[in-house]
Amino acid sequence: MNLRTLLLLGASVVASATAIAASAAAQDASSVAVGEVIVTAERRTQSIQKSSLAISVLSPEALAQAGVTQARDLVKLDPGVQIGQGGPATQIYVRGVGDFGSTPLTNPAVATNVDGVYVARSQSIEGNFFDLERIEVLKGPQGTLYGRNSSGGVLNIISRKPTLGSYGGRASLEVGNYKLVNGEAAINVPIGENAAIRASTQFVTRNGYSTSGFDDDKHESFRVSGLWKPNDRFSALLIAQYTHVGGVGPAQVFKGPLQAVTQNLVNARLGNVPYPSDPRADFFDPEYRRIYYAVAVANNNCAPNTRFTLGASANGPVYTPIGSQGLCGPGNSQILTPTEPGVRTVIPHVNNKFSNLTAQFDYDLGFATLTVLPAYREVRNDYVTFPGGVFNSAARRPEKSDMRSFEARLGNSSERLTWVAGLYIFDERQSAITGGVMSYTIRNGNAETYYIFRNQAEALFGQATFSVTDQLRLIGGLRYTKDHRAVDGKILQYSLLGGQPWFPAGNGPNSGLCYLKPDPCTRDVFIGKKDFTATTGKVGLEYDLTERNMLFVTYALGQKAGGFNATSVLGGAPGEASFYRPEKLNALEIGSRNRFLDNALQVNLELFHWTYKDSQQNFNFLSGAGLPTNGYTNAGEAKMYGGDIDVTWRFTPNDVFHAGVEYNHANFGKFVYTGVNVNSAASTCAVSPQTVQPVPGLTFQNVDCSGRQLIRTPRWAGTVGYTHTFFLENGATIDAGINTQFATLRWGGVAYLDAMKLKGYFTQDVNVTYRDPAKWSVGAFVRNLSDELVYTGTDSNPNYAGMVVANISSPRTFGVRLEAQF
């Protein structure tokens, strides 16, 4: 589907919704009402039709129909939320605001909360998509009630809670192609009149979508909840969960095409080297590795004397031979093959373990309800994955993250005033050994990054809604946050000399950072402490035109915390860690909530204008050791404006139509940065050389990407669906439905290479489900019916111009689903 078609589709949906609303009075009012959706996004229970939040709610039924078992699957239900995979990290973007990071030091821009508790490590939300009440997607800054790292929005995952006095449960089994088996079970057991326990589990095993089996899903999750409510004034809820994520992890496929300058070199040296015949060819595929080898040869990286820079001094750079690092072999890259006898190899894998313990205590004090939320979350990441090269957690010691949080708040709702106020404390401690290397061997010739990271935050917050009249309400809120961050890290370089002291490959007797030092050599040290403070808030008004029609205007501020890079500052004090500033987002929202036709037609509209300041973007720059490195700097200002329309129409008791369409014009204003070894022929930005901080063997350029569209941000995105219900004589029903998702062109990475353009897509899911009065059902599904190739993100290697790799969403899948309740 091309851009013109998508624009026409979006326009037709808007026009249809307008025509439906205009003819509301002429319609038959006998149809069944659209169901009420209840949310707790503002720390209180309310109908979504009475909320001025930019919010979408995903029901457990919709999640099951779409086959959501991983975070990236949420794109199927809300294409305005773009989710990719950066190595081990889950990258969530909302309206162009997100995080590209693939290391534990980065901050998400879309805060994820599970049962009201903030989750700092994005990958640990995996394994949470079962036995849910709903998922709330809040779009826009939520700095008042959610605080730091919610500049783009919030993802609330809310599990089912125990029910008092009720014994019951459910079980389901889904099987499909790619050897999919998805089993779920839950049971609710009352304990007397005042307590209950709910236990649930999910296990998923599915083969990968890529040619070598990456993009698989192998996980098991277990959750136990206990509720005690001795009287009407007090309740205590305890939730414990454990998740194991296995398999081999996300795929990075060859995106291409190679830039012309690189392709010409390849053709001149090797003749025509065909691209992989399968777009899902991953890092293990021989056709993929042949391309890697061709590019290495074209860039003179496979000549006998070609070297990697390991250090630099006034006498020049220090090198090590590249050939012995497994990049070059006879006609094929040997990245995945050990090159020395007896060297221990690393098998690609994911072996991540997440566990958490959450409690919630509610006590009615009369004038207000006191809610206390203590929580502990443990993350242990052990992985080897391939975002254009090997990225591993140095399997000898997994990444560790231990998070503790505490929130206490008071809240009350009366006829005139609804308010909430509280405090929040967060403490996270991380330790990690990671390797970002271009070899499939452990240690020999590789670099490893060691660090200990401490992240503490405290906040005070409050928000109130005051009814000036029966129709007019005013909103006001404020939050003060203080972040304390500290890092103590180093980068070790292992030689190929079997533990012997390092020697330079040339250019002077004492050149290089590692000269005559024992193996491993400390290549860089980064140590730092930093405090970041922020005051965010929200103001707004809501006005009821009628009982079923509301207008609202809000203005909110959000921020994403600043932080450290895993490198020292070039030209700074020895060992001084490079840091980046917080980013800020200001959002104006104007919207309307509407019900027509005796609640059979729901039309919700929203216009937005966002200003994005100091956005944190991922670049290649020069480290304090004088080497190219990857990290974060603050980009220029960007603006986003557009609109959103969401229509649900139950026009007969048997028929439901739904459409949600969003337009987002999101572009950088001024966006200029200093790049290292930027290929001017490959970039679509304006690149000009400059002479700041010259280092032998490296080039520095001013890169001007002003006016570029924000990454992961389609101009148009949306869903359109229709369901028809057949009522059978025995009381059973058959639901038959089709749901479509679409998005226009996006950019996958901030380097803005031609190969980072992600074409628009249009996909379709078809579901048919038989529901028996005996509380069991059976259904069949086909997802991505047209087998559309949907890219969700890209990355590139600065040493290999044009070598763009990408994430891809699922291909066509099909299967059956059985479910029973008791």
C-alpha cells in the first residue's frame, strides 16, 4: 500500500466518522451500547469517557486475538506505538519519543509499569502478557503522576487480581505454524470470606522467523497473587512473579541496499555479490556473511597488514591485525568461527531471568485513602545477540539489576474535588560486563566493558481536579524529582598475544595506550556522579457539553533523566565519564469524548502539539581514549503536531466497527552534531568536514539533519476492524472478524541512511471463534494475512558504510486456539 492510498484511507475513516456522528439522530437507537472501559491511569477509577488523557486501552480479548506474547507484538494493536529491538533492549517509541539504547545504562522514554510499579529495565517487561485485566497506553508526557522517564508516555500492564468468595479459573492452548505452542492457565481460590489467592502461568515456545532461527519466543512465567480484605476499610495485595526468557533472541537482518560508493568498491574488487535472497537472512546465514566479507574487502579491511586502532598518542595510533579477529576468510566472513585452536566459543542465546515482589496496602482514613506500594524487582540478563556484531553479557557473569521502590499516596474524591498527593523513592543498583565485539570468540582480541551503576530518585507529587460548576472542571498538578546517578566503569582490551605485554604495530617506540602493559589492557576508565533535578506539572480543563459529550484542554510537562555513557570524555579530566542532559517534552492536547445513538456510537477526537527539547539521541563520537565509540548526546529541538480519531460503532447487536487513525507531523528543527567517520555519500543529511580535535586515522564532520522526520514515527498510522457475531439456537455464538493495521514511511535510525527508510505497510488479521454456553471456545486465526514485510527498526556499523541491519515483525502465521473456563 502506497502513501496516497493510506492517506485516502485515513481521510475516508475521518469522513465516515463525521458522517456517522452527523446522522446520529436519524439512526435506530435499538442497537446495543458500546461497553464502558474503566481505567486507573490517574490513580483513581474512572471511565475512559470521563478522562482527558490521551489513552488507548487494550483488552485481554484483543491481546489474545492479536497473539501478543512479546512487547513488540503490541504494534499490531496500536501502530502509533512503534517497538523495535536494539540488541537485548526493547525500544518503545510513542509519537517519535523513545530510546534507541541497547546497554543497561540507558533510560526508556516511555515508562513501563507492571501493577503500578515502575520497571527500569525495558527487557524485563517480557513475559508479562498473560492473565491481564488490561493494558493502558498513555500518549504524551506523564511527568506529574508518573515522573521521570515518561516524556513519551506510559505503558501500564495490569494483571488480574484475586476475587473474594469466588472459585474459578481458565485454561487456554494456542498452536500454530513455526511450531508455536502457547499455554496459559489461571485459578482463583477463596480462603474464607476475607481472602483469596490467584495463581497463573504462561509457557510459550515458538521457532524463530529468521533463516537461522532468530526472532523466536521461548519463555515461562509464573504469577501468584494474594488478597486479604478483613473489612471495608483495609485491603492488602501481594504479588510475586518469576519469568525466564530463553531462545536465541531477536534477529538482525540485512536491510540494504548498500550505498553506491560501497557497492562500486565491492563490484570492483569481487565482482557482483548478490544480496541475500531471503529478506529474513540473519547474522548466521551464509548469504549475509558473504555480504559482510565483501564490504570488508572493499574497505581494505582484509589486507594482510590491515589493522584496528587500539589506542593513540602523539606518535600515532596503535593497531592490531584485523585478519586474526575473524572478520575475513577465504570468500566468506568468519565472524562466527573461532580462529585459534582451543579458544572457547560463545553460543548465541538468551537466558534472562526476572523476578519481582510487589505489595499494595489500601486503608480508608475517612478523609482520604492511604495507598502504600513497596516493591522489589530483580533482573539477571545473560545473552549473546547480534546487532550487526556480537553483543554479549560476557556469559561468565550476567548483568545484574536490583530495583527497590516505595510509593505512598493519599487520595480522595468528593462531589467537588478529586485529589491525590504522595511521595516516591527509587533505588537501582547494576553491575555488568558487556562486550560489543566483531568476533565470535571470548576475550582474544575483544574488548569488555565493566561497570557498576547506581541510580536513585526521590519525588513529591500532587494533582487535583476541581469542579467549578456541574459542567466545568479544572486540573492542576506538580511534581518535583531529584535523580542521583553514579557510575564506575572501565573498558578492558584483550590482546592476541596470549597474555604477553602489548607492543605497538608501528609509529614510534612508546605509542599507544596499551604499550608494554599486561594483558588485558585498561583502554578507558569512566567514573562520574551527577544529580539531575526537574519540576514537571500539568494544567487543564474539562467541560461537559452534555452527559455524553465532553471537551478538554491540557498542557503537560515531562522529562527523561540524564545519564552517563560507557566512556570517558575526550579532553576532560582522566577517567571523567561522558554524560548527557535530561530531555524535556511539553505537550498541548485538545480533545473531545463523545457517545451517540444511545451509547451505540463512540467518537473520541484529539489534537496535539508537542515541543521536544534536548532529545537524547544515539551517535558515534570520540571517546576519551581517542577511539570511535557509541553513546548519547542531546540533539536539537523537535516539534510534533497532529490528530487522533478513535471510533467504535455497534450498529446492530451483531456488528461492531472500530477504527483508530493518527496523523503525526514530527520533525527536528535544528539538529546538528559532530560525527566520527561519517560516510558523506551514505548519509542523506548534509555532511561537511571540519578539523576539530584531529586524531590520526579518523575524520570529523559536522552533520546537519535539521528538518528530518523523527525516527520510528509514521505520518499516518492506525487500525480498522470489523466483527460480526452469529447467534446460534443452542445459545452459542460465532465471532468472525478482520482487523487491519497500517503505517506510512518511517526512518529506522538517526543516521538517516537511505537503507534506514522503512516503507509503509498494511497488514490484516482474521479470526473466527466459536463460543459454547458451557464456557469453552475454539477459534482459528491467520495473522499478517498478506505476509507483509514490516520493518520495525534499523542499526548500522560505522566501520562498514551501507551495512544497515534491521528488525522485522512477524510473517504470516496461522493456528487454532482452545479455551475453557470453570
